[in-house]
Amino acid sequence: MADDADLAQTLAILDAVLAARLPGWERVSALIDEGVRIRAEEDRRRRAMLASTRVDFAMLNTAGGEEIGDED
């Protein structure tokens, strides 16, 4: 979260709207669900990008035919 008083106030109002099922709560709930879906998709894309850039450093030891520390 952030140290933003306006954001905290907005979140508190939205929480009250949802908790008391005040007019408009369905729209708030739908927007939250959409945000969760968008966030999950962004997380999935980030994990895929991270996986595609993963390096297996164990292969570096054998790349030159000698292991580090072999000075013979």
C-alpha cells in the first residue's frame, strides 16, 4: 500500500459500500474482480518473462573445458 490519505479514504469508503451493500456495491465488486483478473494476467506475463530469461550457471563450469580453479 501507499502512504496516501486520499487513497486510504477511498479504500475505506469502498470497503463500507461493499460491507453494507450500499447502492452501487455490485459495480464496486465487479471492478474489484476485474482488477484481480488484470493483476493475475500481469503476474502470469511477468513469470513467463522471468522464466524465459533464466540462466543455468552450472553450464558455465564446463563451457571452457576447465573448471574454475584448474590452473594446470
